Amino acid sequence: RHAGTHLLARIDQLVARSESEKGMLELEIEPGEIETELQSCLSRVRPLTEARGIHLEADAIENAEVEADRDRLQQVLEILLVNAIKHSREGSVVRIGSTSIDQARQRIEIQGTGDDIADEALALLMKPSPAMASGSTDSEGEADAIGLVLAKRLIEAMNSQLHSETVPGGGTLFRIEMPLA
């Protein structure tokens, strides 16, 4: 069942990427509670963390209503969580948290504890490559890169921002900034 769910998620990513490239991506932007979306995603990725011996820590999830397409936001959160889990060392921790930035924006952070990725290489992951444009994904790394590019496009389509940075000795940190409802 997990493999089928994973395959369906990959197909959804490809369909969404195709829709976004053709300008056909339709979003239903509405207020939604960030805690509800995060808890839903955490429950879906928990089997992956258990299989890899990775601990999920929900740090200070400050609940707020954000303006987003709920399905697409969950897709982005799942892409980022799965990426953090896959690239974290066995027995390590993946952290997720949510705090307000100011009266207009909310921040969600996801940090894996895998090997450090140089900031330059991380920036390249967030941009489509010629191989991605042709649809050929013959390696897991390219599939991860497609997911990250899709996550960035979906977040931007929701009038939000996705940033990433390498945390020396601490893996990669993904930061989403979204408008409050």
C-alpha cells in the first residue's frame, strides 16, 4: 500500500508540473488551519520515518489560518518532508515547526539532519534541468529535484515563498512563508 501511495504521489507531481508549465494549474485559495495540514502530512509520512528509524519532532507548531490551496499545500509539505526523511541519517531527527513572522505572514520550517548540501548545489536543485524538461528521470536524485521544483512552483502560485539553506552539520532547512488569512 505504501508503494502504491508513493507511486500515486509521483504521478500527481508529474501532472501538477505539467499543468503548471502549461499555465493550466487551478488553485482553490481559501483559509485553512496550518496545524491541521501539518498533522495530516505527518500522519502520512510516519510509516516512512518508522521504516528508517527517524524521529519526527513537531517544534512549536503555532496554529494560524493561512491563505492556500489545501491540497497543493499538503502536496508541498509532503514533498519537503519526504525529501528531509530520505536524506536524513538513520536514527536522526526531522523537525517541523510553524511560527508567525509578523501580522501578515506565517513561516513553516522543515529540517532534515542528513549530509550537508552546498548552498550552490541546493540552488540548482530548485531549478528545472534539461533532463527534467524532457521528463526523463532515471535517478532518484532527479526525481527529488522534480519534486523540489514542483514544490517551489506550487508555493509561488499560492502567493508564498519557498527558501532553502544548508545548515552546517545539520542538514537542509526548507522555509515556507505564507500569507495569513
